[in-house]
Amino acid sequence: MASTSISKAERSYIQAGILANPPSRADGRSLYDFRNIALETGVAPLANGSARLSIGRNPHDGSGGTEVLAAAKLEVENIGDGGEGVEGGRISCTVSCSPAAYPHLSSNALDDLQYDMTTILNETLTHRVLHPPNLGILRGKKAWVLHLDAVVLYDEGNVYDAVFMAARAALWDTKVPRTRSVEYQAKRKGGATKGNAEKEGGSGDMDVDEEVVSGFDTRQIQTATDFELPDYWDEGEPLGGRENWPVCVTLNIVQPSHFLDATQTEEAATPLRVLLMLAFDTPYPTSVLGMRTLGNGELTAAQIAELLKAGEKYAREIWTSLNAKLKEETMNRLKERSKF
């Protein structure tokens, strides 16, 4: 992960403030306080779900801070016969970074950063305990693939937490169109289907000289199962299990202490960061879905255990606050729609 370059003196000053009693940070926050978080859902009209989230943005002029836009789009995939679809559907995640967010990075370094962020998000959100139950369409034939794209617009620190919160909000906002199975039968000469002939008392067998009339002119008698959408494109049911989507909490380690929501300058002074991805209210107990370290520092087994315990507490608080905000956003949007 890229960070701002700072001098040794500035690094020492920041670390000394973190370890002081009481601790001191440049913006006056305590070690475990987050900057202001702003969230808005439904920001991408053509997506099935979307959200924009910022951390630390100036409320007066909208400048500064870390900002991430996330959008979910559903597409139909075929299962089998060379199709990429899998039974029950699948999720695919991508993270891209605006060059404006990382002006000091070369093109190759930016590609590496995007790859690392994509890997972490995709491996976490495709975990089996999180799989939504309503991505299937026709068993053995068709399923939804959910493409989740996150774009880092600005990075002023703590970008992983922001990416996961934005992704969670977009998935919460996602509506899966309801589907209705339909069955097409090739027509016999005269407009009747083979099935209709059987219902009308016919044998269902064709004479040798009878012609098959098909909409695709395949010259075959076969039954093709497909589906239709009774909903409009922006309607449907919420993506299943939306309470379960995880959050990420980044623990910034300055031994023997740690702190949350580092600014970009604080990240440059931090020798080690630990990313913890946790989910709650899944069919399983509290799940640590992933853990990554960034930096060159080392941790003992006892320290890792303590960080996991603390991280679960912080993540639960983030998860609870985010859920409350998402429910508020949902109610506000319903009120707005009811006006029309």
C-alpha cells in the first residue's frame, strides 16, 4: 500500500504522540476515534445497487478525505456448455484507483495496488458463509453473476476500511429482480405445439410429412426452459443475507500501542498495519473472514490474539453504526419515492 513520504523527524513526532500519556494526534482525536463518515446510497442510476462513502471529508466545502464509490451490477450467466455460471450464482469484485488519488505512483505501482485491493475484497466477499441465497435463476441452466466494482476516488488514509464499508453499503442497496420460469415448446404445423396436441387428446407423435415451425427455425421439436422478469430493472427483492456482509477494521501498530482510522501521514509513520475482515450474524459465530498485514513489523502469537479480540470489538461497532445508517438511508429513499 502506498503512503505519503515523510521525514524521520516527522515520523518520530507522530509515533511519540501515539505513545504519549495521554496520546496526542494532529487532529485531536483519541486513538480509537474515526473521522466523520458520510454515506449515500443509490448514487448510480444504472446499477442494481450503489453507494458513495467518504471518511474525513470537510463538511463545509466537501474537500479532502478518503472517498470510495461502489456499484453492483447483475448479469445472467449460463451454467454448463462452456458458460462461466455456477449453480446458485457467483460474485466477482474489482477495485480500481483513480490516478488522482495516487499522483505519486507510477502506472505499474498503481496496477499493483489495484490488484492487491481487488484480491483482498474478492477473497473476502466470495467466502462461502456469505453467499446470497437468491442468485440462482434456473437450476442447472442460468444464474446471476453479481459484479461489484469499487473505485477509490481519493485516499487520505484508511482506504481499506472505506472500500469495505462502501462495498457493504452497495450490496445492502442491491435489488435482485424476481424471475418467473417460462417454457417454450416448438410448434407443429397448424400452430399447435406438441404439448398442446397431447392435451387435446392427440398422440403427440408427428407424421413423417409434418413440418415443425419454430421461432428459431431449428427444425427440431424440443422444450426450452427460460425465464422472464416481472419487475422493472430497478425493482426486486434485497440481496439475500445483506445483514451478513463484513466490514474491515485496520489496526495501525506502533508498539506497544495501536490506533484506528489513520490519516495518510499517520500511515507513513506506522511500521505495521493489520487488516481484519469480520462478519456478524452469519449462520456461524462471529467470523474472521480474513487477516492481512501491511508493513515490516512483527507480531507474537499473544499480540495477534489481543489484536483479534480488540478488532472484533471495533468491527462490531462499525457494523452496528453502518447498519443504522443504511436503514436510515433506506427509509429516506422510501419517503422520497412516496412523494411521487
